[in-house]
Amino acid sequence: MTAPVLSVVVLNWNTRELLLACLRALCAETPRHPREVIVVDNGSQDGSADAVAAAFPLVRLLRNAENRLYAAGNNQGAAAARGEYLCTLNSDTEVRSGALDRLVDFLREHPDYGACAPQLVDPDGSVQRACQRFPTFGSALCFDSWWGTWWPGSAIQRRYLMADFDHLESRDVEQPPGAVFVMRAAEWRACGGLDEQLSLFYNDVDLSRRLWRKGRRIRYVADAVVMHHRGASTRNFAKMLVLWHRNRLAYFGKHHGRCGRLWIRLCVWLRIREERRRIVARHPHDPAAQRAEREYLDRAAAELWSS
């Protein structure tokens, strides 16, 4: 069997229909660079794994009994990869013809770059402005908070979210969206892959930052296009609160030391106070739901402050 040039790792957790659409798009083209597709199913309960096995027998399927979360699941798939290049691909994407070949071509032609990522578009073709600069103490305070509504917080937010970049042209970026990320497999392994302490959030930010610190640039390639269904995982903030802030705390501690951890604890305290004020607006006529969310936030605050 010919060794693949590109290994595509698709991590899945209960996104059956999106996953099948993702795999159909991958299989719809005959790539110039031979590829293998590896699906890591993180203990889905919606029949995802069986559906993949039935519809895509050539896909390598790794079944986990439980949800190992994003970093560990992608590391598992990468460990099984045989290609010279590695692509981590979200299950809520559909690659356009030639997109992954174009990303491989870029890395082959530019050995001084450590990674690259494509342009993401909505199903209607609208360009997603998803690249960001690395988070700072200022962006940590302002992100998703009223602090970012007014100047100077608004200016900090605009810089962090790269509001000055229309995403229509290729350029170097600090942090491309993690939905599609291509590296040389050997370099991924040399970097140690994704940091599993950053189990669901900030792991792609951390990997990008480690590459930049080694002098390895990252390229946003605008003429490689991938359609991306924007996720809905943050609709209920309270359920995501602990894990998101724990990962953010770990990221800032890793890159900014003790001061970073103390700063994030302060941001957490301010954020929880703000979230408590939003509970009534979410459940204006349901005192029981209000009480349950307040109790959850209080437990979350205690857990995060002691971590």
C-alpha cells in the first residue's frame, strides 16, 4: 500500500450528520497528494461510529469508550497517522476541492513555515473572520465582557480579534482557527502535539504560540477554502464555564507564570459576577432555574479559585 502524503484526523463527538457530510466532502475528490482519513470517535451516543463504519469502510476508525476531549482525541489520531503531513480537521467542516492539496503544497514550498490553515466560509459562502492574535492580559479582561464594550477595551478587543484583517488575502497570522490546521507530522511529534492539560480550549492557541517561539511562522492561505458550520457549544455559558476558565487558567499559567494565573483568577471573579446578573434575563419567570444556575456558578467559582 502506498504511504499517504497527508493524514487527516477528524475528531467526533455526537455530530453524526455533520461528520458524514465532512467525510463525503473528503471522499468526493481525488487528491493530488494521497491521503488517509482517520476518524477518532470520542464515545458518541448518536451512532456516529457505526455510521462511519458502514458508509466509509476505507476510513480508519478509532473508537473510544468515553469522551477524551479535544486535545487527547487529536493526539490519539495523530499517533496513528502515517503521512508526512498531518491535518486536524473538525467534524463540522466540508473541504472544498483542492483545499488540502493547496495547504500541503504551501508547506512543501516554504520549509521555513511550521503550519498553515485555510480560509473558512459559512454555508452561504460568507468569509469567517476567525484568525486572532495571541491573548494578552488585556484581552483576557475584555473578552466576552462589558469591559470590551467601551474604549479602551473595545480597541483591545479589535486588535485581539484582528478586526483590521478582512481574511480575503493570504498572510502570516499568530493564531489561525483550529478547525483546519496542517503541519508536518514530524514537527507535530517534536512539539509533543496538543497539550492535554488544555483539554478542550486554548490547545490550538498554545501550539501556535510554541511554533512562533521556535521561529516557525504560520500562514493563512486564502485560496484554500473550507466550509465551516459554526459550532453552538457556547450557547449555555454556565455549562462551559468551569472547563473554559480552567483551560484558560492553565494557558496563562504556562505562558505567563504566577502573574498570569492570578490575573485569570481576577477575570474569573469579574466574569462570574457579570454572569450572575444575566441569569434573571435568561430565566425571567423561572426562579428554580435561576437558583440552580446561581448554585452552579457558586460551585464553579469555588472550584476555579482553588485550582
